[in-house]
Amino acid sequence: MCGRYASTRAPADLAGLFDAHWDPGEALAASWNVAPTDPVWAVLERADRDGGAVERRLRPVRWGLVPSWAKDPGVGSRMINARVETVHEKPAYRRAFTKRRCLLPADGFYEWEAVPATDRAKAYKQPYFIAPEDGAPMAMAGLYEFWRDPAVLDADDPTAWLTTCTIITTEATDAAGRVHPRMPLALHRDDYGAWLDPTRHDTHELRALLHTPADGRLAVRAVSTEVNSVRNNGPRLLDPAGGAAPAPPE
């Protein structure tokens, strides 16, 4: 499960890190509390309409995949994650898996651990921020899809199209597994090109790229409970909570 993450790097920096073209007219604010249905940055490759050349782009999309055949874009709020074990088989994802893959840059992601009530305090959920130990950006494996709004008659009208995405998740590893059994699957830099290549369609080859996220080197720390509300944002959300990281299972 990945239901919240942080993405604070400037688009110019992301474009450089992922060797992608970015239109300065497209802008998103830094967010320490990215939530489902928010606009997010995605790195993807598509053929140019005029010349047909494949171009790598950094562009905003909405988090929560809406299949092209969906009647209502509201279904996207329930399709924020796709399990790596079944993503190539599920009707909502299998076509995008073979044709429309992307990377979703993140600083790290959040998971929660339930803290039971005591005589002195109510039960609550303690958030943890999980990120690569070296501070490098995570390139979460994702899929994207286009949805055509039938209410807009002109197909050339930009408002006629909605571009959405989902994050592929896997079994949690290392410290992340102490908090939650699932986590986003981050690709290794060496696999970016193969994953994004729109000419690759072989399911077995693509699935082979989805292996140990962040090479298992993840750090986890308790952070402010302010992140529990999607209304809160800002760097203070990553302030240490004062609690220790969850102990590994015995």
C-alpha cells in the first residue's frame, strides 16, 4: 500500500535527474503530503505526434488511474495502487502495463502503525517516513492512462482528456516491512530506460525489471502526526516525532 508520499524537488531538478524534457509552463508546488487524486510528476516516454520520435518527458498527471473504458473518473480514487503480483493480469491495468509505463519521483513515502490506547492517551496512528538511506530520489514504478470525457465534444480540447496514474506496490523489505507489509516498488536507475520504452511489450521481460525496491536500503523514522491529515503540508511534517523506529519482528 502507498497512500501518501513526499515529492519536493523542483521540476527542473527532476528533469535533469531523469534526463527528461520539461515544459516550464507546467508547474506543481512541492508537496510533503501528496495524496490520492492530487496532481503529481510523472516521467514517461511517448512518440512525438509530428515526427514520431520517442521523447522522454516530465509532466503532471493525476494520482489514481482511470481506465479508458471507465464511465466515471471517480473510480481513480480506488486505483491508486496496483499489486506487482497481478498488475499484468487485472483488466484495469494490463493494457497500460504493456503500453503506458511511467516513473513517479518521490523523496519517500509514509506508512502508519496503530498505537493502542493507554490509561493516559487515546489510540492513534503513528506515521513513519520511509526513504532511501542515501537521500536519492525514489523512482516509483507506475502506469498511466488516458480517459476521454464524453461531455467535451471537441477531442482536440485539452479539457477533453484526463491523464492519470497508479503506483505499483510489492512486499515490503528491510525497515519498511516493520511498519506495513506493502510498499511502492522503486526501480533501479539502470532499468529506467527499459521500463519507460514504449516499444517494449513483452510481459515477462517487463516483470523482470520489477525486483528489490531501492536495493533494500531504506531508512524509516517516526514523524509528526500532522501528516495524518491531507490538509496539512510543509517541511514540518518530516519533523522527528521523538519515537524510535519500529522494532524488527522476532
